[in-house]
Amino acid sequence: MTARARVLGARVPGPRGGPAPARIPFTERDRITLELSRHGGDMILGAVLRLDGPPPTPGELAAHLRARIGRVPELTYRPYGLAGRRPSWAPDPDFDVARHVYEEVRPARPGPAADADLAAVLGLPLPEDRPLWGVWLVRPAEPGATGYALCYRVHHAFQDGQAAMAAVEALFGPAPGEAPAPLGDPGPAAAPDPGPPGPGPAHAVTLRLDTAVLFRAARAAGVSLHQLCLALATATARTWGPLADTAPLRANLGISLRPPATPVRPIGNEVGVLCVELPVDERDPRARLRRLARAVPGSRLVGRGRRAHRLRARWPVLDRLALRRAIDPRSAALSVADVRVRRVLEFAGTPVRHAYPIPVLVPGQRLFIAWTSYRGQLHVSFRADRPMPDPELLPRLWRAAVEELLRALEG
């Protein structure tokens, strides 16, 4: 049996750990997410992985993925019957990992390289005649330049954020039994990348900060890093022009619908939505943080996820109505997400230095803020629904929110 045949013959683990059926029917969330794509949304999420050194060739990247694809056999499933009433996911008989490798040139622009990497891949389609994922090799435009990005992108109907990050770890984490690549110095964090802002408007921008100071602040305030970041997102949104006059300001926060101790379901969207009112009326950053900690305790997220799981199982019509209301831009003007990367990532023995989330864009919503903690740094991605004339504004507001909160906690 060839390696390709072994991959296609592999069975995707089902919800109880057994093999999945040959066809997996779309859930209501899968349907709704694909619907959003057809109504102006960009429902492709993922991660931008930045590495040092000369970029590989597309063939070398394909060979790496081919050696790892057996760890994630769900990536061989594609959609069928999208025009019918019963669409499903099923193995692609023509699966070839090379059809999921793409190459782009990073736009030559000043400012953070991660912003240019995001600009190179945002909005690019995923063909529906194959599994809905791909890895983009984004290389610098200058001949002989080093430093490149690997961008894993997947449709939100096919994988939610938790499943997408599990796939990233399977494709770019160390192989079982292998020692991880040496970390080295992750580079300066607090200072922005050198260079003036980009030459024109941008839809997505990034920033990174040391997590050590954030963890100290979270411990001093008795909150989690997640709650601290929600407070920083609130402070950023309340002073960002397009949202500054929105009151009340509500945000959609993704919550997992998987029961505790249940393995990640590898196919389909298993995310619910918790609508949180952000305390933008509160001027005191400490009081703002306390209000968010009361509104979004960890126990509430777990409990809400369990209730949503039961609702979906028992009353799917009510679950569908609740989801549609949650994603209505009249209910929430922005979305936020805490994306977890739990392993050191690498490619061909070279460690991934930085990992930025790629947020989706829900139709009608003004902004999506996603963050992840990786290698001692907080990596934040901002994605707006229209070009931002000042690409550095959102990162500046976030940094200002950090400084304001630290001063308040120290005082």
C-alpha cells in the first residue's frame, strides 16, 4: 500500500474515539458558516507562522506536509453536495497534498513583516473541489532576502479555531520522539518593528508584547490572562474611532461546545458564541477589569458551553436561532478570540519565532481581535471590515491600554 493510499484509508476519530463514518453530515453550524461566506464574510481562519532563514521551495513544503498528513487524516475530507439539501464531508479520492500548497510574494512595504504576510493571504479563496484548507508559503520579494512565513488557512465550516490549532501543531510540531527545535531568542517584543507605517490603508495589523509583564499584572489583579486581554480589547475598542460612539458595545466571544475531556472533533464547527457587553462606559481601568472578570469568569464559559451543547442536541431549532442572533451585527459590533498554541512549532528543524492568529470576518461586524500566547510573547491580530487609513492606530491603542492598566495597578 502506498503512503497516499494509507492516508486516504485512515479513519478520522469520531466523537467517542471510534472511527468516523465514510460521510459526516454537515452540522447546522457548518451550514451557517458557509452561508456567511456567501454573504460577504471571509470565514477563513488560521495562523501566520514566521521563521528565520531562507524560505523552502513549494516542493520542500509539500514533502514536509506529506510526511505529516497521516497525523491529521481529517485534512483529506472535502465537502460534497453543497448545492443539495444534505451536504457532507467525505474523503477526497483525488487527494494530493501538493494541491494544498500555495506560494505568494510578501508585498514590499514598510512596517511589521507579519502585517505584510497577512496582507498577502487575506481574501484568497479555498477551492471547493478539494478539502477546504491550504498552506501558503509567503516569501520576501527581495532576491536573497531571508525570513518567510507559513500561513495555515482553513474554512471555519471545516474546522473551528481549536481544531485548526490542533492541525497546525500536528503539521508543524516536533514529530513524536523528536526533541523540539531550540528556542533561541524570540526577539524584541515591546517595541514595534522598525520602519514607518505602511504606504496605504490595511485591513489587518498585528502586534506583540512580552507576556511576563502581563502575567504579573494578571496575578496582581487576581484575573486570568484571558480576562486581562478582554480588558485591553475593551480599552482599545472604546477609543477606536469606528466603535468609540457605540453604546452599549457588545462583543462575540467564542466558546467551545465540546463536553469536558472530549477529544477535539476534527471536522466541523464546534464553537458557540457568548455575547458580552464590554464596559466601555467605565473610565477606571481597574474597575473595568473587575467588571469583565465578573462578567466572564472561567466557570461561566464552561457552564455556557455545556448548556449550549445540550441545547443543540435537544432543540436544534432553538440552537440555530440563538446562533443566528449572536452573529447578527446588530447584536455585536465586534468579535474577540483567545487562540491557544500549546506546543513549540517548527519547520525542518527551524523553530517558528512568531505565531499570529488569522481571524475570520463576520459580515457586518466592524472588527475582530484575536490573540495567542506563544514563546513568552502575546501575538495579537486586528482585522477590520474596511481599510484602516492609519495601520498603526490599533496597535498603539492596545499598547496605551497596557500602560494605563499597569499604572493603575501599581498605584
